[in-house]
Amino acid sequence: MIKPIEWADIWPMFATNRARGPNYSFDDVEIFESAALEKPDEKILRDCMNWLRAQNSAALKQKKAMLFHQAKLEFGEKLTLSNFEAAYKAILGRSRGRPKK
């Protein structure tokens, strides 16, 4: 990993995936947006939404409290009820109850 301070003296060559400077040369350079800026609540919300998407339709017909319990087993104490409810509403389009028949 190239340290941020080193980029002041390094020139990226995007076409060849290299970066060069007066004292350094790097090959196979990959530049990507840092995920470290993501807040823990955002990560657990995204993970919970992905988990809900992966559930089959029979699982999604369960009571919301049961789904929350299963999600809590999956993610542990870092999953809060408010995060689960936000993911539930975003994925299933409803904030309460089972789907209507």
C-alpha cells in the first residue's frame, strides 16, 4: 500500500497500472475509493439489507420479530433494532407486519 504522504512525489500512470517517483517505483497499482470512511452503522445497514435480499420468500413471510431474531443471530449485538427496521422497510417496502395475502 502506498502511503498518502508518498503520493506527493509519485506520478500515477493509469494506462500501465504503475506509479513512479524519484525514489520509488510501484507495479500493479490499483486505485479505489476507501471503504474506511464508511460509518459502522452504514456498513451494518448495508449488510442487513443484503442479508434480507438473500432470504427466500418463505422466510420473508415470517413475523418481523422472528426475522429480527434471525438477523441478530447472523450479525450479533452490532445490529440494532433501528438499523434492522430501516433495512426491512427499504427491502420489503413496509415498516410493519407480515406481507398481505
